[in-house]
Amino acid sequence: MERRFTVEEANAELDWLRELLPDLREARRRLLQGAERIRSAAGRNGGGKGGAERLEAAATIRHGVERIADAGIVLRDADTGLVDFPSERDGRQVFLCWRLGEEAVGHWHDVDAGLGGRKPL
């Protein structure tokens, strides 16, 4: 059974998300930089410090994504820190929507609407 969040429950999750999401964004940036270095260094040895940094970044992403999913939250965009909290409104499933930088969960959207369909609570 998928967890359903109230607005209050979703807001209670924001402190740790505010700490984790910038780490995921930075790890993703490092991973992408490492991939670019690999492409530019094709034919040379790809190990060493760069390889260890990529593995660490990948582990950070994996751990963060698993933590978010285990909490029943849906990560939509690591770069902007966009997450959805499954919820219910008027008897139907919806998502409470929050993005890093917003003070609190203040929007919702239908499950098939996405960010463009955000409506204020």
C-alpha cells in the first residue's frame, strides 16, 4: 500500500529533504563532470582519483534516492529539488508538490498533471 501524506505530514519531512537534496544535486553534477572527463580521455587509463570520485557520487545518489523512496516520497527532479508526496484530495489520488527553496508544501496536482498542473492548496 502506497503511503498517503497529509499536508502536515509532508511538511514534517522537509527538514531532512532540505539537507539531502543539495547533496544529490552536487553528486549528480560531479557524476556528469566525471562522465565528460571519461569521454575526453578515451583511450587513456580512466582509473585513479576521478574514478573514485564518480563512485562516491554514484553512491551518494543511490543512497539519497533510496532514502526518499523508502519514505514514500517521489523524487521528480534532483536539480531543482522537486518532490511529490502521494496524497488524497476529494477521494482521489493526487500529489502534494514541493520544490527546494519553498518554505512549505503549498501546492498539489493530479497524478497525470505534473508540475504544469500545480494548484495552490
